[in-house]
Amino acid sequence: MKHLFGPILEIVHGKDAGLVGGLVAFVLALLLVIFGFWRTLFIIIFTLAGYIVGARLFRNSSHFKELLNRFLPPGRFR
């Protein structure tokens, strides 16, 4: 799990922890006020799922090309 969230942790590392925590809390509170609890939870779950899938697929470009070739054969659609 560390290698998955490594890029985010590298960005945050060295920054003021109070500032980062305050910014995260502010964004979460803003989402709760605008959308409500269930919609905010939905947004957070799908954002995390998209990040995880994107980090796994795009980490290795050859793996992504193989996956793309499996769904869209090179001579047919591309």
C-alpha cells in the first residue's frame, strides 16, 4: 500500500502537517455542506478507486499497451 500512495506522500512530505490537515478538513467540510454525507462518501470512494486503478494501470506503460491491445486489436480499430 505504501508504493500506491507514495507519490502523494512525497508531495506532502516536508510540508507543514497542520496546513495539510487543515486543507484536507476544509475540502471535506465543503463537500459535506455542498453535497451532503452520502454524496460526499460516494465522491470519495470513487475518487480513491479511480486513483488506485490509474496508479496500477499507468505505472507500467507496456502493461497498459497490452491491455489496450487485448480490447482494441491493433489492425482493427487503431
